[in-house]
Amino acid sequence: MNFQTKLKFFKLLQSFLAKFNFKIFYSKDKDFTKNLNVENIIDVGVEKGTNFLINNFPKAKYFLIEANSTFYDYLENNFLKRFRGKLFKIAAGKKKDKKYFYDSGPISSFFKRDNFKFKKKLFVQLLPLDMILIKEKINKNTILKIDCEGGELEVLKGAVKTLKKVNYVIIELRLQKIQTYNPSDIINFLYKNKFKWQQVLKVYYAKEAIDYMDILFIKK
């Protein structure tokens, strides 16, 4: 029985036992919102919106940074009709540049993967996050969330001025299937910019064990 078959089996078993109020597995997301004063959210790699941020901070102002034009119609005609915010149709990176952006539908990235086939590629503009947000009023009560499928460190390197303004960073920390950074690179970079590891928000598993984690960092 392969991994996908096992996963389908356990999902069916979970659904069946749930009818009798039984659970095979139990998990509980920690309430990371406690003691966080959040007015703004900078969402880099937003796609259709980050659910745990939307659910916890529906009244925040959202600065949406998205390179994939596939999501623009939804963000403009759905997301921004429901929540306050602004869409930036551009990619965030270390410096001003133009690169090919690979898209598969569920996953899009500037970096190819050996075990994943992308359906198409787009030529997109990149700017440092500091330049993208140069005219925006960003205060300390802001979460900077970054989920860029391997481009997280490059985004951070172009956001040094932004990091000085905000108090919170939530980042997708990848442990496998990328060759762009080691987890310690991101942790050390944030530490040098006065952010400390606060909490693991969620762990995502793959067949080979932990794939990636969402981590909350708070300014020291």
C-alpha cells in the first residue's frame, strides 16, 4: 500500500469514526493571537488569502504581494470586497530584477523542483519589499508573512527596512525539497535583525517526514 492510498484510507476511517464521536488522531492549533496587537498584515505569496490570518485578523489592513496573475481576479473581486487592503501585482525579491516564474496551479515558484512538473512559466518583475511598500504607512503592529516556495530568504534580504518597522514575522520554513537555503540561514538572518523564534504555528508532513513549518518570530 503506497503513501497516497494509506492517506485516503485513514481519511475515510476518520470520517466514519467521527459519526460516532471517535477520533484516531487529535491535534490542536495553538492560539498565537494572544497578546498580539495587529493592525496590518503584509502577505507575501498570498494566492487566494492566508486562512489563519483572515480568520484571526479580519479587521486588519492587508498588503497583498502576489506574482502569479492567476489569482488577481479573485483577489480584486472577492478578497478586497470583503477585507480592507491593497494588491501589489509584483514579486518580492532581494533586488530589482525580472525572472521566469513557474506555475502548476496548486504551486508556483521561481525555483524548479526535481520531483514536480510545472505546467507553464511566466516572465515577471521583482522588486525588494522595501521598494514595493515605500509609500505605505507600516507601523510596528504589523505581521509580515512570507510563503514563497523557496524564495523566503531572498524576500527577507530585500525587506531590511520593513523588518525595522514591524514586530511580527510569520514565515514558511522549508526542511526539504529546496536548495535555496538551510533553515538556519533564515533563523540567523531574522535573529541579526532583532527577531527571535517564538512559536511553531503548524507542521506540514510529507511522505519523507516533516516537509515545512509555519513559524512565528517576534521582535526582541
